[in-house]
Amino acid sequence: MNRYHLIVIATCLLSVTMNAFGQNAVPDKLVVLTFDDSVKSHFTVVRPILKEYGFGATFFVTEGFEFAEDKQNYMTWQEIAELHRDGFEIGNHTRDHVAITKENYQEQLGAINARCKEFGIAKPVSFAYPGNSFSAEMIPWLQEMGIQFARRGGTPEFSYDLGRGVAVEPGFDHPLLLPSAADARPDWLLEDFLRGVHQAEFGRIAILQFHGVPDRAHDWVSTTEDRFRAYMHYLKVHGYQVVALRDIALYLDDRLLSVNPEEIIHDRKTLLASGRSRDEFRVPANRRELMSWASNMKRHGFTVAESRMVTGLDAATMQRALQRARVPSAPQNKLEVMMYPGGRHPRLGFRDGEYRPRRETNVSVFSPWDRDDYLVVDIPEAIWNMTPNGRELLFLAHEDIPTMWDRLETTVPFFEWENVEGGYECRIKLPNGVVIRTTVLPQASSVELEMEIINKSSEALTGLYTQNCIMLARMKGFNRQSLAHRRSAGFFTACGNEDETKWVIYSWEKVKRDWGNIHCPCIHSDPQFDDLEPGASQTIRGWISFYEGRNVESEMMRLQNSRVLDHPVDHQ
């Protein structure tokens, strides 16, 4: 076992002890180097340069093309084995460099696996799609063959011609459909390289795809040695962390698998077509606002990279701000509640469609049992409304299903929580004049919630079904993807920890449905407002409390009988 492997193993072990919630926060400037097609220059040119700079990389090997006969342009297996002994990753690129099918995948991947075993190389866990040709149906084939990570190209987000691409977004991109941020071309200038590299920020990982340096057999993807050295020099001088594809296991959690692995691709294509940014940060207006958010993020345990996802500011500025910020003192005789800053995604699993969540609906409630734990209340996550066009979303706190505002080609502005006596309040004003007011008021052993819809539009609002969610990603012991520890009694619902001795209890007045999502550790209590004529309004109340013991059903019935909330109109 060489030094590189020892470093990777030590880092993995450190990760396990430091992160009890799943994936690690992605640092800025994290780049993955990949090289395709078993080209001779991978050994003669690339290898010594990477060793000089101390960079990791993945070499995707194939016996396709003229591998067997042309040893001037293709490596020998002895040279591939030497790359492995140097600590570089050897990945699978199929025996014949062909697109995998249901009929051939076992043979094509199995042949490379067998050759690796013959030459003392670890069985590949990474794969690159030959010709960057992929589809979601290939995922179970790769899983069957033990592949954990698979790299595709920059298509279909970009056309193949210019070698452009997008960076990986952990939690959204399926580990077996990881995009390339850049695919090197012979006519590239430094700016083309940097277009891919500079995407390695705001929680994203840039995978760079190279072929030969040079690649005399495939001159349309060749890179000169001088240019390649210049690219590597840039990465070294500017402090990039350069790793193999397998090393990003630190930042991918196996609970974050997409239900629809191609949905993120469609989302990106939509954003690119509209010219919109994929970033969701909000730049602080002044130093006072910056320090307020820095204090908030420090309490939430954000890294510098995560804080940049909140503010959009450079790393040095955020490092200074976090160092100078004071962690707020825990309140006396009240549960601790704070605005959730955004940036770090509040969900642990099932992020399909949960793109760019709005922080003005999210509030953190810290656990009374562990100061580092907190749940995130999303109120409202969504409000459905009946319109002449059918059932539509009046409001959505993230980007997924089109809303009525998408149909009308307008947007809902961003808002923020405001401090009110004893808690927080937010007023969201929709383009038609409707106002959604939410209030969060912590008490000694509970959190009181309020939601008001004020119909200042000219039309009646009907069918106002609301989704209100508690996300448990940062509550240790509560964040398993399971429905086994859920209970309902009366119109309250609860989620317990793994040994069912501690519980989070939740409800709203007028609740229509309480439920949980097996893919996403969360609790839902979804109420429905009455129909509201123009000028009318309605307020309903919600409740969160924490219970320690084994008789949570009795505690929920006690709460119902004590009428901390009014009885609902309906309950399912």
C-alpha cells in the first residue's frame, strides 16, 4: 500500500468521525482529473507531471482501437499496472470502447476487470462512458458490476463540439451520471480550461476530461504537453485540490440517490436556455448584515465554502467573517430558533426537484438534547390553489413543478425573515397581491407557528391546500430513510429516534394529511385554508414540541385534549 492510498484512507476515516449527517461539505477548488483510452502519453508524459505536482487522477483504460498492436500510441498493461502502483486510480472504459448494452455490459466490463486482476490492479469502481454515450437505463448494469462512480461528458447540457460542460452537484447528480465540466480540445486556450475549472465552487466539483497528451491516434481530442503543463501549473499555483474520481466518495452520500436521475439534467438545460444562474446566494447589503449572517452560519456549523454558497463572497472574506463572528448564546427558558441561512441544502435525501430552496420559508429549531442538532421547518413549502386553468401552485418554496407564475411569465420576489417580539415573521407578497404571513414563536418547551393568507387579489382563492414540512437531515438518530419510527394520534404526528425514546411532535390546525417521505427524513402536516373572497384573510396555527419517553401517543393525545391547537376540519 503506497502513500497516496494511506492518505485517502486516513481522510475517509476522518470524514466518518467528523460527519454524522451524511456527505461532507464540498470544499472550493475541488477538481477531478480523468484520462481516457489507454493512450501511451498517459504514462510517458502525464504520469511524471502529475507526480511532480502531487495530483491524483483516474485513468480509464480500454483495449479498444489499436491497443493490441500499436504500442507506440497505447500503453502496455505493465505500464497501466505501474500507474496503479503509483497510487493513481484505474477505471473501466470497456474492453472494446463501445457503448454498453443489456447484451454486452457484463462481457465488456468483465474483460477489463479480469485484466486488472491479472496485473495486480484493484477491481475498478469508476467507469467512463465510451464516446460519452449514456442513458439512465445503464445505471443498474453498472451497479451490478460493482461500479460506484461513472463519468459522462458535458452533453446534453452543452453540445459536444467545444468541450464545454457543467460541474457535479453532489446530492443532485447521480453518482453513475457525473458530468464533465470540461473535455479538452487541441485548439483550447487557457480561458477554455478555466471555464471548466472555475465551476469548482459553491458546493460543486469540476471533473476534467482529457485524452492523450498528445493523442496522435485521436488528434481531435489531443492536448499538447506545453498546454497540459500550463493547465496543471495553474491548478497548483492557485491552490486546487486535484483528486481521482473515487476520492469524491467523501462528498457523495448513498442516501442521496435521485429517484429520477435525469431530472437535474433537464433543470440545467432549462436554466441555460433562459440565461439564469444556477447560484442561489444573496450578497449581504453591508458589513453589519454580513456579520449577522456569519454569526448565524457559525451557529449552524457552516464551513467557509458553505458560507460562500449563502453570500457569494470570496473565501478570504468569509473566512475573516466567520473567525470574527460570535456564536449567539442559547436563550434562557426558550427553545433556540434561528433563521436558516440557505446554502447547505436542508434535505438529506430525495432532492429531486428541490432545486434552489428559498430561505425565507425555512427556520431552524435547535434540539433540546444535543446543541449541534437542529431541524428545519419549511412553512409553507407549497400552496395549491384552484384556478380556471385547474389546480395550480400559488406558491412553491423551491423550483420543481411549474407554478401559476411560470405560466404567467413572472416571478415571486425574494423576501427575508424579520425579527419580531419573541420570534420571527416573514411576509411574502405574490404578484397578484396575495400575502402569505408566517410567524415562528419559540416557547419554553414548544414552538408556536402561525400562517395567514391575506387575499388582496381581485379573485377568490379556493382549494388552498398547503404543504408544511419539517426536515430532519441535521437531527442525529432521526434522519434515517425509514417510516418505521413515525406515529400519529389525534391530529398530531411524530417522528422518533432509532430507539424511540425521543420524539419530534408536529401539527397544524385544519390538517388534511400527515405523512413522511421514505426518501427524505421529514414530517409533513398539511392543512387546508378555507376559500377566501377578495379582501378576506384566515390565520391557522401550528405546533412543534419535543418529547422524551416511550408513550408518545399519550403525549399527542394530551396535547390534543389540552387544546394547544383547535381541532381540524378534516384528517386523513
